[in-house]
Amino acid sequence: MNVSDEQLIAKSVQYSAGGFIENFEREYGTSLLSVVSLNGLTFKNLKDSVVLHKMGGGALPFKVGAWEQTREVRGSLVSIGVYKKYR
């Protein structure tokens, strides 16, 4: 399924709010990760595409290991980033 980063962000909010994280990951082939702090953040053992929700808002890192940010929505309550693994 070819889904845009903007659609992944919108659907991740919908699925996360409803508590259907496993359904999101299965349907879109993308990991969904929610964190409060970026300390020790790793995407190890996650899919090649990751949607990150950082509670509390603020800036997100451009790279996390082998994953690079392709889209970010920054807010004061939550920031959301889409990351794709590069080879």
C-alpha cells in the first residue's frame, strides 16, 4: 500500500487515540512509537518505516540510527515525525 507521509500522520493519530496501534502497524506496514522523552531513543527492531509521537511536543531528531525523517508536524502538546530507513 502506497500511503503518503501526511496520511500516515493522520491515521497514526486516529489509531493511537483509539488504542489500535497493532492494527495501524499491520494495515500500513509502519511501526508506531509514542515516547515522552527522546533520551535513549532507538528504532532498533522496528519496521523500515516508523511514525514517532513525542508527547509534550518540541523538536524531533532528523536521524535516529539508520532512519531519516521525511516529514514532521511540530506542536506544543505532541510532535509527530515520519521516519524511513535508508540503506
